[in-house]
Amino acid sequence: MGEVPLIGCSQCGTIHERVRLENGAVAACRRCGAELYRQSILTLNSWLALVVTGLVVFAIANLYPIATLRLQGMVVEASLPQALYLTWQQGHRTLSIMTGLAGFWMPLTQLVLVFWALSAVRSGRLPMDFSAGMRLLKWSEPWSMIPVLMLGILVAMVKFSGIALLTVGPATWAFAVLAFIMTALSRMSAHHLWHYAEDAGLVAVSGEGGVRQGVAQCETCGYLQPAGEASTDAGCQRCGAHVHVRKPHMFARVWALIIAACVVYIPANVLPVMGIRTPTGVSEHTILGGVIEFWRLGSWDLALIVFVASVVVPGTKLLVLILLMLRRRWNGASIQQQRTRQYEFINFIGHWSMLDVFVVILMTTMANFPGVSQVVAGPGAASFGMVVVLTMLAAASYDPRRGWDTAPGRSTAVVQAATLVDQPQQSGPIGAHDRATS
Ligand SMILES: [Zn+2]
Ligand SMILES: [Zn+2]
């Protein structure tokens, strides 16, 4: 042992040595500038404490009401599980499952698995099913959307402040704290946990035995292995997940998902996302209708937030993906770097479009005053959620490394030390030796 583990850049495929950095420092790719890994400021025990806090706060957020609403002598206590139950009862099952996964099950899975993995690394013994657990964590990470849900709670509350007497419940504060904890925990990804296990000597070190040419990186655990042995049938030598040199069938998959998203985008905007039942009748609201209503009521800031999240973000995402798919010729490293930044950007903004979907299901539980005023989800909400899911899947099926592969005279196995960013006093490469290409 004693070998420096190797790490492949997820954006361009360049292989680097994963050297230890100063606490809080970030290593960036030499070729494309993408973040490779960061050295955590927190110790393993601090991370564990944070996850335990997250689990407690998660329980409070789901056991207590988000808000208590009073209207004409009726009292409603709104909570997330109740919102999911009501949406299900009203027959919007897809919507209930989608928001239930993003707002409840995925965050819970993430918290439990990170706790389990950290405890295992701390004890120095990995359970047999560590790989399976980390595969599940890797899979659940992008679909856990607590910060989006928190913003949804704020928007729903503002919508209600004028209609009913609203008292903020303990769950709102819990969700606010949880949003911060989950944002911090997004750093404790499956890859990061594998790095911990590597550093503790519990698993095989990535790139062991000197991987040079024809390298495949496992997407789940980051393990670098010879590509010849990693065909579609063969699993990762470390975690057993499917390994591919590049994401398979990228063109067919991404285009199919883009087209599907464009098709669903029409009902998502034309059909009402929610209806309001009052004794005088039912009024239906589309996404754009909601934005216009906010604007008329003078809440231009909320109108802007909802407009950006629901209209600009999905539109931009589709457009950027289409451009990335169309312009694949090599136009130099700087253009390719811009494309890589665009891809990172659409991955970053992706799930924020779920905002309006969360607002709708929260409104169904907040405005549950039968006979006076009742909000029900509309068919547009599920379509809108599908647009978000489809664009996220499209982005996940796109392989940014293929763009870099088109570079003329590209060497396949450059192994370098990572460079530091965020620390200007140490901007040079670290690690005394740059391993040469074989
Ligand atoms: Zn890179
Ligand atoms: Zn693996």
C-alpha cells in the first residue's frame, strides 16, 4: 500500500493523484477546471454529529405542523406527510409519489445511509453490503430536494398570509435548519465516503497497481480500473456496479429524454397546476397564471422567483442540453471548458424547477377548508414534475467527457497531481512529481 489513490475527472476524464490537501482546500482538474474533491474541514465525528442532528431535525420537520391556519372558525394544521396523503387521496398519485420521494424518502435515505457508512468507517469494519448501500446513496443523492421544499414552504406561506390567519409551526423552522444540513451533507457524497474508506485502508485504493491506458472509472465508487476488463457485463472490481468507459448510448438516450421533456412541457404549462374550490365555483390556475397573480398582488419578488424556477430554469436547461448535443466538434480547449461549465450549471440548477410542484402539494393541505376554500392539485402539476424528472435524467445521461475526447492528439492516460484552488498562496501544483505518461 502507501500508493497515492487516483481520481478521474468526471467532466473531462483526466486522471489525477488524489493527494491530501489542507483542510478546506479544493482540488480542481488541471485540464478543465472542474472540482475534483475537497478536503473537509470537519472531522469524521463532526460529520456524524451533523447527520444525527439532521435525523432529529428531519423527525421534527415531519411530525409537527408547518403552519396552523384559521379561517371562519375552522383550524387546519398543515404538515408534509398530510400534504402527501391528501394529494394521494385526491387521486393525484404520480404527484404524491414524486414529491414524496423528493421531499421525504430520498432525504431520509440519504441521512440514514450517510450515518451508517460514517459509523462503519469510524469502527474500522465495513459491512458486507457497504457497496450496495453506497450504490443506493449515489442513486438517491440528486433526488433529495429539501432546500427546494423549504423555498416552496415560504412561497406557499406568502400565498396564504392574505387569505387565512397563519401561525408558523415548528416544522418550518426544522425544515429551514434541515435545508442547511442537507446542503452541507451534499458534500458527503458516495464518492467522498469511498475516499474515507480508501484513506482508512478498508477498501482497494483506486488506480492500484498503476492504471495507465484504457481506463474506466466506476461512476458509483470512483474506482479506476483497466477498461478491457470493464465491459458492460463485468461489474466494478471494487463495488460491483456496472462500469463503462463512457456513458452508454448517450446520443439516443439524451435525445429521447429531451424530446419527451419538450412534449410534456406543453401540458405542464397549458393545464392548470391547481384549482381553488369555493362555494361560488372552481377557479383554475396555470403556472404562468400564478406568476401573474403574484405580480398583481404586488409580490414581484415571489413572482420573479416562481417565474425563474418554473419557466426560465426548465427552458434554459433544455436549450443548453440541445446546444451541447448539437455542437460536438472540437473548437479548442477554452470553448470546451465553457461547455463543461454550462453542463455543471444545468446540473446545479436542475432540481429547482420542482419549486412550484412543492407549492401546489403544500397548498392542498394548507387550504383544506371544505365548503369555504379548498385547493386541489391540477393535472398540470404532475406533468410539470415529469418535465423536471426528464430533464434531470437527460442531464445525467449526457457524458461531458465525450466532448474532451474529440480533442486532436489527446493523450489518454495523463496522471498528474491535482492543483489547489481557493488558496491563492498555494496555487502551484502539489505533489513533487508529475507521473509521466507511459
Ligand atoms: Zn477535468
Ligand atoms: Zn465501483
